[in-house]
Amino acid sequence: MAPRFALAALLGSLCYLDRTGACQLMLHRPLVVASLMGAIFGNLAAGAQIGAVLELLYIARLPVGASIPPDDTGAAVFAGTAAAVASSSIGLDGGSFTALLLLSVPFAELGRIADRYVRKVNGRIAHLTAEAVDRGDFRAVEHGLLAGLTLFALTGAVLSLAFSGAGVAIAKHLLYRFGPASRLEFAALQPVLPLLGAASVYSCSRTERTSAVFFLTMAVVFGATVFFRWSG
Amino acid sequence: MTAPVLSRKGRRSVWLRQFLIQGCWNYEGMQNVGFAYAILPALREFYAGRPEEALKAVKRHLEFFNTHPAMGAVILGAAVRLEEGVAAGEADPRSIGTFKVGLMGSLGAIGDAFFWGALRPMACAAGAILAMLHPLAGIVALLALYNGTHLVVRSRGFAAGMEGQDGAVAWLKKAALNIKTEDHKLAAAVLGGAYAGVYAGRHTVLGGDAFHAVVLFAVGVGLIRLFTALFRKAVSPSEILSFLFLLGVLILWD
């Protein structure tokens, strides 16, 4: 298990770097991160299954100005890892799937707190950089930036390690406490979660024509899906 | 004084460093350290052998700066061109600060609306739908759709900025990001609707009748309307998910 955690910390730190400090190539999106964690812990498909729903849940929260949205990367690290560990050869049951998505909320909020703290420390780094430049050392700009990047990467590695560890622990020690009957009933909440994700997309893509386009497409695709399901 | 020209190596270095503009993001100066870091190779070339002027130039770029990271490329390119003029004694150093401050707010707003409000939801919805077919198809679609535009904007924006202020403004007009924002939002709405339709349709009971399907669809639409109204009232997704979790534990857990 140790090499897997080391790999999770390494890839997690790269994804966290992509989130704010470097590039913003969307490697930090839940679909990518949960699939990666799923692959590391033995089931890419289970990770991707949970990542596809997690992907849209927080998308309406924009990282504009000084506001920091919930850490959906951290939620994906937790949920992707737990999904891979909890899944059997036939995949992840609906109840466990729903429970893991809902349990990912504290990790998204913890990640946001950590992000806020890193940015405060970066303020101190920026201040020291400005002081060094005042003294005539403008290489301090490069050192300051490197320090900021290192802080983002280290925080990402620590969070990934902690969240993937929590994922393994919850999948092994908590999920089985939901009996099969409970899991079946918990699965009743499952259809609500993708709809929450769809509402996030709807609310951040509002134009004059969005409402008509969104619900018309939903009706057509819903009709087609039902038709294909019922016609076998 | 002859105007110094940025070498190919220096230009490549500045172009690559723009990807780290948020590397030391902080609440006071925001992207200030990142911007100074990105423009540093150009300053080293322009002020070679003039350490005091170089220092003043670095300090100029350590002032508050914040815009959308991808749109920062345009400002970075134009700031390099302006520094060229200042180093040659043809421009007032204060014009650089005025230019940056004048552009960062409006470009930030345009970038936030385009990238975070339109392109990202569109790419993510496409990725989430395709991931139902195969995880890798979803990931590839998400990354390709987003970065296909993102990297082009960074590249062309930087090149336009390097042509000077007029070049930057001409490119911004030509890029018409406000129109593209509208188009991408519509595409995101189509994909978001398809995503909702697929998931709602997958939960119909096998062998059910049309009435059940209509009721399920109406419930789906009602829930989306309810969640949207809650988002507008500043209720966060975390709060909604926590409520659902409590509901699940209290009512459904035997």
C-alpha cells in the first residue's frame, strides 16, 4: 500500500499545482483526479464513475478575485480512492456511491481552508521578496516564486496523502457498516446528485436562451434514454 | 539610445513563465510576484549593465496585479513591449503601471466570464457525459476542449501583446470573446441538459409506463429549478450536499 500512497501524494501534488500555482490545464478537475486515484488504488472505472458526478457539483463556484471555491480536487482524491477500494468486481453499488459523494463534502471544505492558509503564507513570502528586491537582490523574485510553488505542491502532497488515507479507511471500516438494506435505501438519493451537477452548469451558463435550450435538450435526451431502456 | 530587442530565447522564456503567473498568489499583491517573475528575462536583457534601472523595473512589476491567468498573457506581452520603450528612453515608466491597471480589471472580467463561466462548464459537461462511455474518452474530451482554446488564447494573446498596445487592443476586438462566451454558454447548456437527461432517464423503472416517465422528468426539472434558485440565494453546493447526507443518515440508515 505504501508505494500507492507515495504515488497518490506525487500525482496529487501535481494536480494541486495545476489548480492554482501552475498552468491551469484542468488536470485538477475531479474527473481526472478521481480516475487517477482510482487507477492507483486498483479500479480506474470506479474512480471515473464517481469523478463524472463530482465534476459538475461545484462548477458554479468560480475562483474569481480573492474568493476560493470548495476544493473539488481534494473531494475527488478522497472519493476516487474510496470508490476504488470499496468497489467489487461488478463495480460500486448505488448506496456506497451516494454515501461517498456525500462524505466528500468535509474534504472539499478542508481543502479550501488549507488553500486559504497557503495564500496567507504566500503573502509573507511576497513581502520578503519585496524587501530583498529593495536591498538590490532581484533574484529574490525567482526564489519567492519557487517558494510559493513549493508551498502549493507540498500542501497538495500532504492533502492528497491525508485524503487518500481517509478514503481507504472509510471504504474499509465505515462503508460495510451500512447494511445491504441501508445501502439500497441510501441509493434513493443517487439520482439527485447528477441533477445538482446539472443545476450547477445551468446556473453558470445563463443567457436569454439558456433555459429553453437546456430543458429542451434534457427532454429529448431523457426521452431517447427511456426509449432505449424500455425497448431493450 | 537604440531600442533593445528581446531575443528569441528571452521571448520563449517569458512565454513559458506566464504559466507560473499564479505561482505565489497572495491576498495582498495577488499575482504580483508571478508577473515580475514572468517578465524578468526581458528586463535582464533590456537593462543589461544598468542594475539600478533593472531594479526599478522589477519593483514596478512587484506592484499589485490580478487578472484572469490566461488573459495575463496579453498584458505580459504588451508590458514587455512597453519596457522596451522605457529602456530605450522613449516612454515614461509610469505608462506601464497605468496600462496594466487599466487593462487587468476588464480582462479579468472577460476572462472569468469566458473561461470559468462558459468554456470550463462546457468542457467539463462534455467530459462527464463521455466518461459514461469510457473514462479515458471523458478525460481526453475535457482536456482537449478546454486546452484547445486556452492555449490558443495564451499564445495569440501574448503574440498580440508583443506587437504593442494597439496590437493587443486589435486582437481583443478580433477575438470577440464576449460573443464566444455567449456561444460557449449555450453549448454548456446543451451539454448540461443532455447530462441531466441521461442521468434522469437511467433511473426510470424498467417496464414502467409513459406516466411514470413524465412524472420522473417533471421531478427532475423541479429539482434543477430548486437547486438553481438555492444557488441564486447564495446557498453553496456543500450545504445542499450536507443536508442530503443528514437526510440519508437520519431517514434511510437502518
